[in-house]
Amino acid sequence: MDGILIINKPQGITSHDVVDFVRKRFNMKKVGHAGSLDPLATGVLLILLGRATRLFNSFTKMDKIYEATLTLGSMTDTGDSCGKIIKTFSCGNITESKIKEVLEKFIGKMRQVPPMVSALKYKGKPLYKLARAGIEVPRSPREITIYEIKLLEFFMPNISFEVKCSKGTYVRTLGEDIASALGCGGHISKITRIAIGEFHIEDSVFLDKINESHLRAWQ
């Protein structure tokens, strides 16, 4: 069985958990995902089955669209609400016009340092495992592109925004940078990937509903 599943990943599980679920559901070993989502995140997760796993690099290069909520006033050790609060801030004088002005400055090419809590590897070990052990290692900045970013809603302390970005963009880091530019720390409290390339959340299926009819051609 070869094909692509467009999964709407639920909150609270890892991308690898989804892969394991699909392996058991279809009773096959050759299953992988194309671009992980954090446990906090929901939305589009592409699962590749059989010979479709050969397409991994093609899918990871695709642009993504996310909807996220940035909560101002506190930074966490993970950059999102799954972590421990490490610093708090007073966030007065934040206005909608100021937020829009700051968001505008993030459009274009930029260099971003990947967070420690990520699946990237350092000397063969995933960074998130090193982070759990209290170890921090140097990470080289990577060039990313923010194509579009727009404010969806602002109700203090939460800023909801939509961003279309290139491969390698960490929305948690982007959120922290936006909060910093506003003169106030913050962390991502909600995130949904609504598209990977041409694959949109409207076309996705929940885990408990998947069957062979949801497989798409892999060529």
C-alpha cells in the first residue's frame, strides 16, 4: 500500500505517535511523516506510506501556513505553553497598531536560531533530548523566509496571527522574537498548521476516521 495521508493531528501527541498509530492501523512498517509538529500543535501532518516515503525531501521543502496564538507577559523554557515559566514581564502600552507595525517588520528573509527543544540533531542526538538533560549546545542560525504575516485577533495578553513561511521556520522562536520586538516577553500557547504546500487542513482527516479511501496517489 503506497500513498499519502493528510492527517489533522490532535493536540498532546507527537508526530511519531501518529506514525505508530498509522503503522498499526494499516499493519505495515514503511510509514513516515514529512515535517513534524510539536505535541502542542494541531493541524496538517503528512504521513507517507510505502514507496511514498521516497518523497520525504520534496514535502519538507514546501512552504507552510500556520495560525498561532502568542501569549504576552511570560517566557518559558520551551518557547510554548508546555514549558516552565522562566521570566515574567509587564506588558503595558501594547496596541493593535503597534502589533501590526511590528509584524510587518518580520516579512522577508531572516536568520533564525533553532530552539533547543527541537528534533534537530547535535552529534547524532536530538536537541530536545539534550534540553531535557539540561544541556544547551550551540546552534547555527538558519535562513528562513516569512512571506506573509497578519494579525487575526488581539485581546490582551493574546495575539493571534497567521504566517506563511519557508521550510525550517520555528513558530515558537518567531513568537518569542515578536514579543521581544514589542518590548515584552511571550510564548506560543496555541498553534495549528493549516497548510503544507497544496495540502490544506480542509482536506485532512482525524486519526480515528482514517481508512484506505483517504490515501492519495504518491507519484
